[in-house]
Amino acid sequence: MEGLRSSEQEAQEIVDAIPQTIAVLSPDGQPVYGNRSLLQYIGLTIAEMTSADFRARVFHPEDVARLREERRDALARGVPFELEQRARRHDGQYRWFLVQYNPVRDERGHTLRWYATGTDIDDRKRSEERVRNENVALREDIDRASMFEEIVGSSASLRQVLAQVAKVAPTDSTVLILGETGTGKELIARAIHKRSRRASRAFIRVNCAAIPTSLIASELFGHEKGAFTGALQRRLGRFEAADGGTILLDEVGDLPAEAQVALLRVLQEREIERVGSSHPIAVDVRVIVATNQDLEAVVARGAFRADLFYRLNVFPITVPPLRERVDDVPVLVEYLVERFAKRAGKKITRIEKRTMALLQGYDWPGNIRELQNVIERAVVLCEADTFSIDESWLKAKGPPAGGEQERATIETALAATKGRVAGPKGAATKLGMPRQTLDSKIRALHIDKLKFRPR
């Protein structure tokens, strides 16, 4: 007996010297000893570690429930096995571990002890989850991707923008992209990403105006299980999905106040907190923001934080509207006709001169997006090898008759939605029209949507 105690004492001293976390378990899986590394990690004493509720105190409750039967059956079989589970660190943070169970048997083959060795795999698990989120974001991105594979045009105003892109892309500076709806702000953001050292990592786009206010924090920063009603499991946010890459916050002027505070923290501290958690998570993300609003005016109204604006306004790039890029219209038209014709399986070899003159003479309130729509429509209807459009498609649409009544209707919707245009609870949805259409009407009627936003 004395020899056995001496042997166990020697084994414990050896186990204590190993830097990995090791638990010694009884044949039925109850803890009987933990090495120094394990006790330091979990912040418990030997007495606390060998208590009956050890697993409930140390491992994530989801994993305890998920692995209960699998662990019990594996212990009964008596052969080596491994499980992936989250262990609670002394500061309350959970990290993923690969726990490898190996039996120690007597000369008759009976299990005397189990040695459970833990290897920290949290970085790997986070990387796997990030890749899954990147894939989800990529699928969403493909669904709404622009036709453009490159920035088309050679006008002086566009060349100036591309020169700015070339200067700022290699840096990690925050970029503020300004421009009207449909000018291709996302395209400029992608160009910056593709020319940066982050080009091989994710580019994640978030339309801040399309996400309900109550969900914006969860969408951007993720949430823990049970953080709010409907949070059935932990979810990584877009910032974690973009770790190592670039995130584009489109329509940043629509961020609610609490999300503005969180974004300011990301820019200052380079860390986030998931909803329902108080543990900061470091992120390495290049932030690009875009807006069609005058952010300085929004700041003046008190609807946007001045300190956040100054953080975002490091390197502003203004994308010119299409009416200021008249020289680019012919090459854009040729490019788009070719792309849409190829998609439709048609062969279009020439563009009618009258049509090109009409396209160059139009002021394009919807910018490149409107040009795309017009050309796609014309290609679908084209039955010969010559591209042409119907002049009536481009007739200027001023404020309609009864404009005051329409103004009142739109202003009532904006008041009800607190100035929000897009999203499921926005004014466009309330009025049953596309967001771009409502934006055009707001501009045409000179409605100030900012005055409806809460200060």
C-alpha cells in the first residue's frame, strides 16, 4: 500500500510538471486530481475540482448537455477517445479545448484511471466559425453583386478618385466614401480592399439602413446564447467574420446611437463585445464606411456623434455622380451592353447613335444603377444586332401633380419610421415602393429626412 501511494505521488509530481492541462479521473469519469496547469486555468482548488459538480462548474452548459451520453458511453467502452468542449477560465471566459481521454489499466485490463489532457483549440474553432460566416456573407454578396468586375471609365473626375484609391489602399487608414445613391461607392470600397494587404481575406458589406435598430448590434458584433429572445445559440458578428480583412459599413449615417458608441470603441481599441457578454474580443479589421448623406449636417443636428465622425473622416473620397462623368457614358454603355447581351445569349454588334446621344444627354438621377437598369431592360427587348432604347424611358420626372399631397404622405411615413427609409420597418416598405424610388422622391420634393430622426 505504501508503495502504491509513493507511486501515485511520483505520478502526480510528473503530471504537475507538464504545461498542458491534465485531469486524472476515476474509472467512471469523476475527477480525483488536477495538475498545476489545470488548477491555474480554472481557478479552483483540488477540493473544488474533485467535487461532484466539477463538470457543471467548469464546462459550458451546452457542451455538458451535448456530450453527456457520448462521454458516458465512451468511458464504459474503456478505449481512448476525445471530445471538443468549452472550458471556463478563471476570469469567466470560455475557450474551446480538445480533451483527449486515455485509460490506465491494471494487469488484468481493468481501467484504474483516466488521464484527460486538454489542448487549447479556441483559435482554430474561431477561425472555422469565421470561415463559415465568410461563406454566408459571400453567398449574400453574390446574390446582390454588381455587374461590374472593374471600374469602368477614364474621365478626369474618376481618375482623381482612382488616384486616391491607389494612395490609401496599401495603408490601414479608415476611409469615408461619399456620393449619391447608385454612384458605385461599394465598388470603390472593393477596389481599396483588392489593392490592400488584406486582399486575400474577407470583404464584408453591411447595409446599416437595412437592419432593424434592435438587431444592429447583434449583426455587427455577434451575440451569446440567450442574450435576447430568439438568441438560441452563439453567433459571430460581421466584425469577427471580417477579422483580418475589410468591413464596409454602407449607409453609416443610419447607425443608431448605441451602435455608434460601439463602432467608436472598435476604431479606438480594436476590440468588440458580443451582445450578452462583457468580455472584449480583439479584432483586426480595416473599416471603410460609405454614405449618401452630408454627415457634417447630421452631426450638427445631433443625430451622429461628432467624435465618431472625426474618427471616420480620416481619408474622405467623394465619388462623382454620373452626370459629372459624361465622357464615361459611352464606354460604360458599351461595357454594360456587352455584359448583359452575353448573359442573355444575344449578339449585339452596334449601338444606335441616337440612343448614345440620349444616354449622354440624360442627367441620371439614379446614377450607374439607373443606367444598368435601363440597359438591361433594352437588351432584354432587343431583337436585332443594334442596341436602342425607347426615349420615353429617360423623360425627366419632376414632382408629380398633387406633389403636396405626396409630400405629406412621405413625411407622415418618415415621421412614423423616425426618418428611416430602408429596411423592413423603413418608410419605403411602409409606402410599398422600392427604396431607390423613395430616395428619388425625397430629393425631388426637397424633403429633409434628417429632421424626423430622434436627437
